[in-house]
Amino acid sequence: MGSGVWPVMRFLIKGSVAGGVVYLVYDQELLGPGSKSQAVLQKAEEVVPPAVYQFSQYVSEQTGLKIPQLPAPPKFNFHIRESWNSGIITMMSALSVAPSKACEYTKDGWEYLKERIK
């Protein structure tokens, strides 16, 4: 491939992958209820590793390259819904305190500057 074609191909490949991810998220309703998202995640944990293995075998046969097998993914035992909710609660509490903290820090800054100028 020429030097000008490769950047275009990379852009098209990345765009296709990004478009596929957006479609998958929308199609599987991953931004919906937490229970639905967790069910889809469990399904993906079962389906993705064999699919990656089959694809690597296909690429290996077509190209003659030996692709090493990926290690097994780690098992996580936590509920996404609880983690998501605690993250949102932490973020909202930080945002609700931000105006008063900004005012407090501004006041402290002015006091510091007044003392330094004297």
C-alpha cells in the first residue's frame, strides 16, 4: 500500500469499529437498566473468548502467522449497578459541595494575599 492509503485505511477501520460499538451498545440496551447491562456482560464473557479464538485461527490460516493464544480473562465478582450508583452518588455530592468550597477557597486566597501584601 502507498503511504497515503494507510492513514485512510486506519481511519476507516477505526471508524468501523467505533460504529460497531455504538450500534452494539444501542442494540443491546447497555445504557438501560442495570440488570439488563449485567446480563449482557455475562453473555459477552461467555461468547467473546471463543469468538476471538476462532478469529485468530482464521487469521493464522489465511496469513500463515502463528498467533499466540490469549490468557483467560480474570473473573470479577462485583455488581455493576452498585458500583455505578456509588460513583454517581460520589460525583453528585462533590458537585453539590463545589460552589461553597470554591467560595471558601476564594476567601482563603484573598486573606492570604492581603497578609502577604502588608
